[in-house]
Amino acid sequence: MNVNDYILSGILEQYVLGDVSPQEKQEVECMSHIYPEIKEELIKVEKALEGFAMDNAVTVPYHIKKNIFDLIEQEEKSESRNESSSKVVPINTDKEVKVVGFNYKKYLVAASVLFIISLSGLYLFMNANKKSTELAMSQQIENLTQDKIALEESYKNQLAALSIQNNKIFVLQGNTKAPGKTMVVAWNTVTGNVYVNNIQLPSTPADKQYQLWALKDGKPIDLGVFDVNTNLQNMKNVQGAQAFAVTLEKKGGSPTPNLEELYAIVNI
């Protein structure tokens, strides 16, 4: 068996996304135990796609968190003045959480559960305060709800783009110009749609941009420019691509690639 051909087949990316049959899943796990090269590549793919999810997470605004903690602090001071006592039940946070596999849908479900728990706690706290506090907490709940909706919508759009049938996922490894760096390219072999995400390449000067190329019959095809801080970005369509490559070009792109500034390439 040719290990390199197996790695380039795309089966490892499909395994990480959970888009394989039980037989294929067992095959990948078996091969990763037999061949160290496959195991190493599988770890790289998991890290790259995990970074994709993390890069697109929605952070709760600082002012919302600050307002909530300020309100809690005010309530604690009020209870202290009234010499009231309450039992504090410690929450055990020492249990280790082990991640067995990587699945983007689990991130979406987990995010929803955490938001529901947060909203439930806020509701109970609101009922224990005065009318002015109730109004303030109601606004915080509304803000958190809107953030939750935005988070779910963002994940749904990105998962839809990557999970469409006939999509193939490629993890481009940086060369000596970007050692240890990666980025993700998704290409639909039927529609020709191309997406880039989780771009971990080095930062660029203000007058430079990365440019994605497809290689077909030895000729480069321009697929557009992108920036390091870009989330999921739709590039130009391409049919019959045989490889994808990334070069650093002048801002706005170039009609031909500067091979001296080649940063990554993957054969299909």
C-alpha cells in the first residue's frame, strides 16, 4: 500500500468530519495504528479543523459579562448587610474532560447547552432582585440570546459549506517559509465551489495578500486573494483542479504566481 496516496485520498479529513461509514472509520483507526505517518497526519488534520471551529467562535462582549458580575456583587453586599446566611455549594471543576474525537456539530450542541444553562441561572437571579435589577437582567438575557442566535447561525453556515455532498477537504501544510503552519481548502468536485478557512499562515505586510491557485494540466488558475484573519471565505470556482497552491502576492493579486513566494501546495 502507498501511504502517501492514502493520505492524499481525503479519507482522513472525512474521518475527522465524521463523514465516513463504520467500515471506513475502522479502517482509518487501524491504518493509523499501523503506519506512524498516517497517525501523524491525522493529528495534524484534527488540529487544523479544530482550529477552524475555534476561530469562528463568538465571544460574549466584555460589557455584558461585566454588568452581570457587577449585579451579582451588589446582591452579595446587600445580603451581607442584612446578616443573612446562605449555604454555598461548591461546583466541582476538577473532573477531567476527555475529547475522544472531533465533530463540529458537537461544538454547536455544546454551545447551545451552555447558553441555556446561563439563561436559566440568570432567570433565577432576576427573580431575587428588585424591579430595577429585573429590568437590567432582562436586557442581559436579551443580549445573550442574540449572541446565541448569531453563534448558531455562524456555525450552521460554515458546517453547511463544509458538509455538502461532494465536498473534499484539503489541509495545506506550510513549506519552509511557513513551517508548522496550515490552512483548510474545501472544494466541491461537482459545482466547483472553493472555500478557505482556518488560515494559520504568517501575517502579511500591508501591501501584500495571499493568493490561492489551482493547477490544471500544469497551468495555474487564479482563485482569488485572501487575508490571514479571514473566516470562511468563498473563492472563485474551478473544475478539474489537480492541485492547490498559495503564494504571497501584491495586494489585490497577480495574474501569474510568484513561485519564489510559494507558501503551501497540495496535490489532489
